[in-house]
Amino acid sequence: MAFTAASVIRGPGELAVMVVEVTKRIFTTPFQFREFIEQAWFITSVTLMPTILVSIPFGAVISLQVGNLTGQLGAQSFAGATAVLAVVREAAPIAAALIIAGAAGSAICSDMGARKIREEIDAMEVLGVDPLARLIAPRVVATMFVAVMINGIVIGAGIGGGYFFTVIVQGGSAGAFLSSFTALASINDLYISMVKAFVFGWLAAIVGAYKGLNAGGGPSGVGRAVNESVIVAFMLLFFLNAVITAIYFQVVPPPGL
């Protein structure tokens, strides 16, 4: 299939329109609470174990790298604060985004794609049922909710792993590790981490739903749509993370020592 200027513009344009339409339906249509509960439980079931398995080594690697760096610079007392900053500001939201986009987003895409090729979506539209309000909106809200919960798990595991490797393995001071939290970190760092996870879950769910609703060509087309949804979600999430971080540093300057 040859790419034209129209085809290159059409995809991002349709995705942007769907972002607006789904967000509008979350607030303007009767919310499908039962669907939200079912999808939140399903997304939790497919993301909880990967989150636990990823967050522990994630925090360990960050703590070891940060601990070695601060030790070489003679700032071992700030190892706790720097590890917390790395986990809370960047590592936890990115880990949550990768898990949500890879597991939850692909599951939403495959579900919507299967419904599309079975013509269930067309049948709903013929019956006057809005698929965006009935199927997509509760899935998006459920994904945002689970993303925030996953972010909290990664933060807790990352800080716990950082404490273990900094204090127990590397022989650092427990008091210095805990007291240095407030030297460089603040409550705003936790807020921006939760905002990132919330936005990442929102975007990953909509990208997965968009690719699923536009799947074609039978089961193989659904498989291609799932692969595309994961790739597109990863690119958008990393780009959005850079934008949010840049804005955050402009709005909330880092505290001085």
C-alpha cells in the first residue's frame, strides 16, 4: 500500500478526533459503571504480576547506579533523595506506561478488533448504541485508574528496593537515606508522577481502542493492529513524558540545597 500525504495526515487526525470524542463522552453520557468495574478488574489481572516483577529489579538497578555515582562524587548522604527522585519522577510513570501500553492497551485493541471483524461494532451503530460511550469510555477510565494504582506500586517497590540496596547492600546510613528525602524531593514530585500515570493510561487506552476499531483483514489484521497500537502508544508516551517533564521544571523549579 503506497503512502500518500493524505494517508499520513489522516491517521493522526482521526486519532486526535477520537481523543476528543472519547474524553467528551466520559463527561456527557451516562457512565457504564458495571463495564468500568469489569474492565478495571481485567486490566488489573493482566498488569499486576508484570508490575511486581518489573518494579523490584527496576528500583534495584536505579539504586545501585545512583549509589555508585553519589559515592564517587562524595555525596553518599544524598543517595536516598536521588534514588527517590529517579523512581518517583521518571522510572515509576515510565514503567507504568510501558506495562499499561504493552498489556492493557494491546488487550483493548484485540478486543475491539475482534468485535470489529465480527461486525459487532456495526450492529451496535445500527441499533443506535454509541460504541465510544458504551465500550471505549469505561475502558479508558478503567485504564487511567489502574495506571495510577500501578504507579503507586512501582513507587513503593522502587523506594523499598532503593533502601535495601543502599543501606543493606552498600552499607549506607539509614538515617541519611530517609532524612535526605526532603532535601531534593517534594510532594510536587509525587503529584506530577500521578498526573503522568493518569495521562499515560488515558492515551494508551484510546490508542489501543482506535487501532482496534480500525482493524481489517480478518484475524491477521487484528494482530497487525495490536502491534501498531503498542508501537504508537510507546512513541506517544515517551514524547508526552518529555513534554510534561519540561513543563513541570518550568512551573515548579527544583528546590535548592
